[in-house]
Amino acid sequence: MADGVFDLLDIPAREIPFAWDAAESVIGARLPLDYKELIDRTGAVIVDGWLCLFGPAGESNESNIALVIDERERAWVKFRQSGIELPIRYFVEGSRLLAFAAVEANYFFWRARDGVAPEEWGVVIADADLEGWYDFDLSATECIYQVLVGDIDLDPFEDLFGGTEHRAEPFLG
């Protein structure tokens, strides 16, 4: 599916893949190969001025996947401590939500679970107010593709995507 997403984006392929080991070490998990393949070719990008895809390089909290995942995990703890109720199914022992993309404050997560291979992780999209939680039995790249072509059109996206032409710009954060 990475090729399908890459074909939608009008940017040249990067020549050298990223070194993912350091980011994965910080995250404490291996990430799905198809997403790494996509980011190896595109780098961290912003698609259509809205969809931010995180990558392993850079010091910015906005584009560095390891830093974004750490920030989101600390936010979950603060939310629970302040009394915000979160869907228990995502916050049980052996389960983590790992952020890989966002549209403003609406985050795309892998639902990482102990004993489940990264390539089998589904996607969870949580809207900015934490009222809408959307589960997809798709890989990250399949989900990104379906969002970009308009097959997945959730309220938080307000018809931001669809069609066959998209522009991608480096996400410098």
C-alpha cells in the first residue's frame, strides 16, 4: 500500500532510507514495514496542507515519531489523572496507541498489542475532543490511502481530502 500512497503524492523519492533503529528503541517497539517504506521514500510530510505523517528524523516534537508518541503517551496519563474518561479497550495492559499521523489535533494511531505483529496492527483515529474513536482493520498506509482518496471521510476531516491529486511538502516542524 505504500506504493499506492506514494503514487498519490507529487514528490520525488528520497535516495537514502532512514535509520529507524534509534526511533524504535525510544518507542520500545518495531513499527510496521509498509509505513517505514512510505516514510523512507517521502520523509515526514504534510499532505494537502493538513495530513501530517511523522518520521524518525528531526528534533521537532511535531514531526519526530518517537517524540510525538512519547508526548501522546504522557498526555493519556494526564487526561486520566484529570478525570477524562478514555475508552478502556485502548488502555489495558499489553496495549498501546502509537501515533503515526495527525490532521490538526485528530491523531492516527496504531493499536499496538503484545503478541501481535506490527503488520497486523489496526488503526485508531481519535478526534481532537476525544469524543470520536474510529477503529479500522487496516494498515497505516491503507488507512492513509483511503483518507486521501475520500473512501474514509470522518467528521473531523470535513471533506479535506478526496480525489486523485495531492500535494506533499516536507514536514519540518
